[in-house]
Amino acid sequence: MLILLVFSALISVLLFFLYTMASYWRYKLQIKKLPLRDDLPFYFLPLKENLNSGQRAPAKVYLIHGTFAVSAPLKDWVRVIEKRIPKLATFLFHLSKIIIDIIYSRASDVGIFLDDYAEKLKYHYNLNCSLFYWSGHNDHYARLTAAFKLIDQIKKDNVSEKEIILVGHSHGGSILAICTQIIYNANFLQQLEKTLPTNSTEFHPGLNETKKNALELKNKKWSIITLGMAPRYHFYPHSNISILNLIHSPKAFAYSRHWPSLFYGPKGDLIQQWALSGSDTKSLDFKIRNINKKLDLILDQGCNLFTWGHEIKKLKRISPYGKTILLEFDGGYSIVNAVKSIMGHGQYTQLKYLPDLWQIIFKHLEQ
């Protein structure tokens, strides 16, 4: 019996290995049909040279985190339980806070903007810097309402600087894409008015207030930096907007990495190429789920595994908006690259790369 179990296990491992190799070589054949991208600017971090980006005019900076950088998934479940067992929900809320604190202490600055990041930006470049927090839910409505709140926050801050630099990690960049539509695209606002609740809710302060604030921000200069953002939502083209996209990818290979790269192979940001249309998570709130279905018609197909699989096969990583720069970070991935870098997606926000990363950003913002 033991021999049979061992034999079955070996056969299973062999079949999995053969499937993986066949899948990987089929993927390699796909890549050969595409021209390699050696035309994009490329930097290996840490830099071995000073780029001398020069002095810049004062600017206000907002740092926007990505999906799941806060305790959104846990809070979802707590909200559902709260309606049925309030006392249990209170206990679970405190338990989730403990869990998140442990995660933050382990994750450090990998994929998370820390207070230290804002402080170092001020120290190195004398920038007026703020961290912007949103729910971190993986759906249209969360990102849309975060865009409302960001616009309202900028107006509330009464920013005196002419230029506003907005840095979005992962879906933080998607929030910025929505902001450009809200501020400059009247048709987009008309579509939202037909889709969203007319009254204020716990998720947003009301569309009318945001529209009013957006009007007062139109004359600002918006310098948008995306870090590992998937090419999903549309940015509104306007002369006041400049967009710089930074992607962790090997030089001349700015296409999707095959899933076995999770365990071996070239470096690169795996999450960035998977967070495409269809990759959203269904909300546990029935009302929000219905709103997301309507937003699918305005933004893209949010939650649909079939669409997601189809999008991944397109091997697209480069946004059609703005300028794209490829980065490669030093350091290995250990056995599984998810351990230290969250599948190559978390290194953009690490403090050790901050001075070099912002040298690159300032150099290319000036061009």
C-alpha cells in the first residue's frame, strides 16, 4: 500500500512537471511572435550614477497605496457578521487589527507607503508630502469612491503649489486614472450620475460635492506617477496632465511573465500583469455588487474569470497613456519570489530605493 502511494505521488509530480513545461514552452512560442521592447528607458536599482535631475519648483505630493494594503478583506467579513452577531463582530474587529499589525510589522515597506517614506521625500527633495488612505477593496466602487475622496482631500488641503504630484502604487494608479476623468470629462460625470446613489453614503460624500471640488482643480498641473499599475482604466488626455509609468521588468522583456516565474526565472512584477480586466473581487455587500455591475459598462469588466483569462493571453503590460520606464531591482527572490517581494510587486515602495527612484522620476518628468 505504501509503495502504491509513493508511486502515485511520483506520477502526480511528473505529470505536473510535464504540464508546467508544456505550458511554459507554449508561452515561449507566443513571445517569439512579439517584438521585444528594447526601446523603453531602463534602469537597474540601485543606480550607480547620479542622474542630476536638477532643481524643481515646489510641488505637493500625494502617495496612494494599492489594493489590500490595508485590512479591507477582513473588514468585509466583519461587516457581514456585524448584522447578525454584533458582539462577535466586535471581537473579530479587534482580532483583525492584531493580524494586520503583525502583517505590517513583517511586511515593513514592501508594497506599503510608510510615514518614513513621506518624511524622506521631504528630507531629500523638500516636498510637501501626504499619504492618502482608502479602503483597499478590489473592485470598481472602492476605486471610484477613493477617487472622490482624493479630489475632496486635495480641495480641502487648499494646495497652494501649482503642480501636484500623484504617486499611485498598483491600483492606486487606477484611482488616479478615474480622477482625470472626473476632473476633465463631463460625459464621464453624466454616466456616473445615472449609476451611483444620489445621496451621500458611508463610502463617498456625494457626487455633487466632488463635482464642485473638481471644477476648482482644473487649472492645476497634474504629474501622475504609476508604480506597477496594470494597463486597465483610461486616463483622460489633457494638456495639464503628464503620466509616467514605472514597471518592474527585465530590459527588453516588457511582456507578461509565465506563472512558473513565481518559482523560478527572470525577475519582474507578476502582480502588475495579472491585475487586468476581470480580476476584481466580488463585494460581499449586495448593493455595492449591483453598482459594480453598472460600473462595468463605464470602466471595464470588473469581475469575470473568462474575461480575465482572455486579457492575460494578450500579454500586455505597457500603458497606452504617457511614458513607460522599465526598472529592475537588485536582490534575489529566494526560492519563491513572493516571500520577499510580493511576486515582484512590492519593491517600488521600499525605502532603500527611494532616492534613486525619485532621481529617475524627476529626470523624466522634465522631458
